[in-house]
Amino acid sequence: MIVIHPDKPVLIAGPTASGKSALALHIAETQGGVIVNADALQVFDGWRIVTARPPPEDLVRADHQLYGHIPFDAPYSVGHWLRDVAPLLKGSRPIIVGGTGLYLTALTEGLADIPAPSADVRSRANAMTLPDLLTELDAITISRIDVQNRVRVQRAWEVFTATGRTLAHWQDDTPPPLLPLEKATALVLDAPKDWLSPRIAQRFDFMLKDGALAEAQGMLSRWDPQHLSSKAIGAPELIAHLKGDMSLAAARAAAVIASTQYAKRQRTWFRKRMAKWETIHMPSTELSTAFTFPT
């Protein structure tokens, strides 16, 4: 049984659709605390439904921070998130929840202060293919990043091109973390594929019923695939449908496949980088019996 101390920050990681938000809300309502977003796409406005941000009925049940606070067309990085989360570590007990492993490991292990690349470097990177970006990275950096994730690969290429130092070298000069792992209750949800895949499909169907297509229609005139917020799974597929490039059924199928593939990459990250976290095997027992909540 896992003990959740009321005076200790809680970290909750897990793949998409694994139940992270429900667990965070349960802890907040049981013991109190502020739920803090650690998902790289839920920070943006414009895509509430598609990014699975907490619905309005959950927002009134507990204090939520860093959800939808960034304009959809703005840049955002793990460095931005660390600056945003830092003051929240000093107030009410934070319950930090999300599927972006890089945010959580940067919080608990530290992050190198890497200068931002110029607009010219970013433009050159945008024009390159993923294989071309990878060919210019060093072996150590490649071993540390998700080579299937273009955002991470492009970031590594931009760092090397802009500074002349590899991302691995910058990481090795990392300052102390904002929240060392030993000072938090760190939980990672282990969700097997056979259990998770149907939930992913079901959740996207719920999104469609909840108005995801109307949300995409509202973003259509402002759509730019270069915006980081446009990487939200389901957004490109629904936009393609609205433009007449695919049927709604095909868009749904593509989004479900993309989400399933993303969940696989998340699980790989958690296994490699979060071995010291407390693992909760899903589907777990009832929350009330899986945890104790001392006062």
C-alpha cells in the first residue's frame, strides 16, 4: 500500500488515457492540494477537448494550475514550464500530473540552461526531415532522446547548431533540480497495452461527442502546423477532415493509432527514466484501498 503524505508534493506520471487526472483529483479531494499540469500540450489554449484538459466540472472540485494558460500560437518549452512551476512549489502542496516525461525528469533531476536558438536556426530545422536531423546528432545525445519524437530530435539539432555543444554536453552541466525526487511522492502508472488501447479509442470517441470537431472548426482559420500546439494528437487529423482530405472515420482511426503509438513511447520513457518512482500497475485496485492518506 502506498502512503500519500499530506505535506509532501505528489508527482503522477503515466501514458495518455491511463487515469492520471482522476488520481490527482482523488488525492486533492482527499487531502487537499493544488493540481499542477505537467503535459506539454495541455498548457495551450484553443485545444481544450483534444488535449484532454480537465473539464469544467473537475476544475471546480479542486484548484488547477498551468492548464490552457499559454496562447495557442506561442512557443513553449520545458524551460518555460520550470519557470512557471517554480512559484507553485512554494504554496499549497502541489500535485503535479502529466504525461510529458521530460518535464517531470527536468523537475526532479534538473535542466541545463541552454540558450534559445535563433529564428534562422529554427527555420532551417523546420525544413529538414527527421532522418536528416538525426544524421547530425552525436551518439550520446541520440541514446538519451526519443528518436521517434520530432520535437525532441529537432530540439537537440537546434541546440548543437546554435551553440556548438551537443545536447548531451549541456545536460551534463545540469544545475540542481527544483524538486529532488526524494522530497516528493513520485508515482508512475504502468498501463499495459491490452488495457490501455481500448481506453484510448473510447476516450477519442468521448472527445468527438464532447465537441472536438467544433473545437477544430474554431481553430481552422488559425491553423498552422508549425505551432507547437498543433502537435496535439487529433488536431491535425480533425483539421484534415474539415479540409476535405479524409473522412471523419479515417481521422478518428488515424488519431487513435497516433495516440497508441505515443503511449508506447511514453511507457518506454518511464521505464528508462523513472525506475526509482513508485509503480502503480493498472488496472489497479480501488483508489481507496490502493493508498493510505494520513492526516
